[in-house]
Amino acid sequence: MFGTIKPHTSRAAIDGILAMLERGELSPPQQVPAERDLARRLGTRRRVVRYATQTLIEHGVFEIRRHNRVFVRLGADEPEVARQVRAVL
């Protein structure tokens, strides 16, 4: 019932979020949309978005601020960050 998240699924979600950053749909210091909204936009499940968001927090692309809300920390003007995150995955 609560199986693991498949690597290709989480990778696709992370790539989708990074593409949103590169297109300027998300930019600092904007709050990241709710998991439900991101899941709908990316065509995946909320738990996959949660995993992708946590991964991007760990890599410094997003940060947690004010009442446990997630905000964009790095944007499209720093494309090397997206490359580094993709290389790690």
C-alpha cells in the first residue's frame, strides 16, 4: 500500500521542478506551491512531490522558512545549481 517511490518517478518530478525554475515559473523568494498543486502540474502523486521537494531542500535549491513553509532559494539565474542537482541524481 505504501510502497517505495521509484527512482525514475522522483527523478521526473525533480526534473519537472527544475524545469519550472529554469522557465521562471518559480523564482526566489517565492513560496513553493502546495504539494497538491505541484503534483497536479507535474502529473504525479503528492508523496513523489514531497520526496522531490525534500531532495531540493537538501541540495539548497529550496529552503524552509516561516511556519514550515518551503520557499525557492536559488533560481534560473543560477543554472549550474540545476546541473549539479541533476548530476547527483
